[in-house]
Amino acid sequence: MRFAGKTVVLCVTGGIAAYKAADLTSKLHQNGATVHVLMTESATQFIAPMTFETLSGNRAVVDTFDRSFPWEVEHISLAKAADVFVIAPATANVIAKAAHGIADDMVTTTLLATKAPVVVAPAMNTGMYDNPVTQENLAALRKRGFHIIEPDAGHLACGDSGRGKLPDTPTLLWGIEKALTEQDLAGRHVLVTAGPTQEAMDPVRFLSNHSTGKMGYAIAARAAMRGADVTLVSGPTALDTPHGVTRVDIVSARDMYDAVTSRAPEQDFIIKAAAVGDYRPAQTADEKLKKGDGEMNIELTRNPDILAALGKDKKPGQLLCGFAMETQNLLDNAESKLRRKNCDMLVANSLRDKGAGFGTDTNVATLLFKDGHRETPPMMSKEALADLILDRLLAMSN
């Protein structure tokens, strides 16, 4: 579970988006977090404290001077207990108070006392959000290390359209998880390739493979979570773009070659997890190829070798990680690929291993390194393997 063992202090302030905090509370609790909800008096006009108490299993706190509980200085105890402090929705009023150190209710007094990372999710009328005062206050919070989740744009409850909507729950959860995650890849540029390529035979048919893109998307997601500037060059998949990732969609191997090589010089890590077609039809028919009476023969020609090109032109200090999917002689073939393509690291897995292969949520891999050593971790989730790959690249770069 994403938040197992973590204590989240969730502050709900007085805006119409307060109702969305109920779903956030529920999802945090379902993902293993201990959730303590603080509410401003204004927030109780939009949603009842009992809602949060039912969803979190803990008393929702509104009044700083409430005495109907065992004695303790509650705003101090919650400030100390928090692993992360979240204000969602955050009104212009509470943002202004936070920026200027005003502590006149349970939310702001606890905020002033906490040493936990703070996540702020603004939600308000567009005019209020765009007002220079609000923007200056948000800039002050960013300068102090607060994590600001930018509001969405769209139709607002007041009838206006523009920026100011509280983002959906998955976006909020991502922002909270990021605040809890060590940003050890901050400042690094990481390019990841993922998914299959498609090579057109005619306007209807193409040659491709079974890749779903799950491994590459997991690497891109974890790199972004850890603070990297991530570019994901993706073949056609059914997956959503991970939060914090810049996605570049391609179709063919030649498309991917152009997208990757043009961006390669600015990257610190390049991780080639895509299943790129080695061959394409020598000719692509302009019209649909019709079925005849006999066999059909299609002449194939080689696609450009992206990994080899990257290895040849690798800049000083840049690290290149390749992937090898095999059905036989896994380690011999992977070792040869590592050397021939001038990779610093190669992730080898076999389609024959249970828990590995295309479309699974787990992977079984052997990591091979340029210095000759190998590492064979147990079967793990693709997210865990993604973190392991990033850990090893980070260690080599330091």
C-alpha cells in the first residue's frame, strides 16, 4: 500500500471543493495511511466533520480549545505526528495566512508547528487565484519548500471558467506521495522509451509485438516521483501518461529513432525499455493489400538500431541502460548486447520465466553491468524493479 505506516494530517478549508476531500481521505485510508483531519469553521459549512470521522476512523478537529478529549496540546501533538501535512482544498485566505505566519485557528496553528513536508492544493475562483497577491503568497510558500499542486482549469462552481479547480484524487495522491519521497533524482534528465512500435504494411495492417509498455511506464513514473525531469517516448499503448512526465508519442521504429536521438544529448540517463521492431516492410502499400489465391510474401528491411546509435554517440557522464527480452540463452545474448551496444547496464529477462514477460505486473530480471558484475533480484513488481534500476544508475553516476 502506497502510504502504509504514514500519518497524514489533512486540513480542509472553506471552499466548495471541500467535498472532494472526503474521497481523498478515503483513498489515503485505503492505501494504509493514518489520517487525521483538521477543519476550519468555514469548512464545516460545506461538509460535516462526521463524514471525515467515518472515513478516517479518527476524530475530526475543528476547535483549538475543544476539551472533549483526553488532555494534550493537540495542535502540537498532531504537528509532531505528521509525516506529511496536506491542505486540500486550500483557500486564498489560508494560503495568505500560511505565507505570513498567521496562526488563528486549528489548521494554521498546527501548520506553524509542524516540521513535516507541506502539500498545498489551491482551489478558488479564477480571479482570486490569478490575483497578484495570491500568486506572491504561493511564490513565498514555494520558496520555503512547500509542495504546491497546481489547480486544474475548467468550469468552476461560481460559473466562471479558468484555473482554480481542485485536481482529482489521483493527482492529489501523487502530490502527497511525491512530498514523502526522497528527491534523489532532482536535477537529472531521464529519457525512457516504452511500448511497441508499429510498422505499416498498408493503411490497414502493420507488424508489431506484444509489448504493453508497463515496464517503461513504471520507470518513467518512478523517476518523476523521485524528482527527475522525465521524457517518455512511447509507442502505441493503452496506458495513461504518468504524472510529472512529458510524453512523446511515436508509431514506427524510425519515429522513435528520431524522437530519441534528437533528445539524447541533454539526458543524464537513457533507459531503452521499448520493444522496437527490428524490421519493417520494404514497401508500404498506398492501398489495402487484397487477399489473393496464393501465399503473400513481404520483403522486410532493417530498422535503425537506436540503442547502438545511442551507445556510439554517448556523451561523457551519460549512462545508457538497455533491455533484452529472450526465449533462450538469456545471459549469453544479454552479455553480448551489453558489449556491442556500449551500454552501462542491461536488464535481461526471459519470456519463459513465470512472472516476467509482456503484460504482467511483475518482472523477473537479471541486471548486467559494464564492469562485469551481475545482479539477480527475486521476482518483484515492475515499480520495485524500476526503482532498483534507477538506484543502480544513480549509484554509477555519483
